[in-house]
Amino acid sequence: EVQLLESGGGLVQPGGSLRLSCAASGFSFRSFAMNWVRQAPGKGLEWVSGISGRGGSTYYADSVKGRFTISRDNTKNMLSLQMNSLRADDTAIYYCAKDTAVNWNYVNYFESWGQGTLVTV
Amino acid sequence: SYVVTQAPSVSVAPGKTATITCGGDIGRTSVHWYQQKPGQAPVLVIYYDGDRPSGIPERFSGSKSGNTATLTISRVEAGDEADYYCQVGDSSSDHRVFGGGTKLTVL
């Protein structure tokens, strides 16, 4: 069974930094691209970032490009999101989401989701 | 920026059929659908326009015609009450984009 467990959320001042983590289990982590998707309070879903299975390719929404960095450690089955220069409109639940193939492609979808971690700026 | 539109809300009586649509320049890309109940993470219910993941009831089906994709829920139950989001890919930006979501209310 796929399990994705996010951590690292919390309260941070504008301009500050936070690092989110997602511990993955139940599947071959290195064989799948991964993503972060967020949801502001009472709002819809927004894709934030994606990374290929080997970590060599990364993708970012325009709203976070240059401020957020996605990475992964395939030896520890861990996905991370380093968030810098945080703003009030970054306040959201951040979900870790498993992709459908090793290479990230815009046509694909989010196969499994974690329960999310709340970031408040 | 790439825009995908959904009606904010749809209401349906139990046992009837709910139709939720997703529109935009989506004719040449695949559409995926997610169900999100209050306080829970989203769940994939339809992928690649009309394929259903294992464990999703056959009552859920998807289709696409031109620039409109449709999620159809037959014999609606109270437990189907949720927000439903469509998601597509934008080839020009290499981004994935969600529609604004549709709140399904079961009367």
C-alpha cells in the first residue's frame, strides 16, 4: 500500500524559510516522479512542483519559481521542498503526490496523495 | 496563463445522475478528475479522460468531446458529496493545471 507522510509544516514569518519532507513507502520510490500540490484555506488545488524519479529534472509553477526548490533522496525514500522568501499567499496545506511514471510529464496525473502538512505565513 | 473552468456548484437528488464539466483549451490534452471530501486529501477517480482506477465504483465515468470534459456520477449517493477537480497538462509551459473545482451537493 502506498503511504506518503508529510512533515515540516508550521508557522513562519513573511520572508522566512521552511523545509517540508515527505516520507514514502509501499512502492519503489526511485521508479516514480513525485510532486507537491498545495491548497490555500477554502480554495482549490494548485500544482507547485514536480521532480523526475532520478531527480535530474525539476518543474515549478510560476508562483514559486526561484523561491522553492524540490529535491529527493532515493536512498531514504524522501521527497523535500525547500521554501524560501515565503509570502502570505503561500499559506496552504501542502500535499505530497505520487506520479505515474519515472519521468515527469505534463500529461500525467497524481496517482496517490499524502494527508498534507499546513504551512502558515 | 492556462485557464480551466468548472461550474462552482452542482446539486443532484440521491439516485439521480450528476454531471460535472471542465472546459478550456483541453481538446488535445488528457483530463483527470479528483474527488476531495471535507478535511481529506484528494482521491483520483478518473484518469486519461475516461479510465477508472481500481477501487473506484463503476458509477463514476468520464468522457471528453472537443474542449469539454465531463465527469458523470450515476445513481448518486450521499457519500458522493464532495468537491471535484479536473486537471490537465499545459504543453506550452510544462505545467499541470487544475480547474477551480465543483462542489457536488446531494439534496
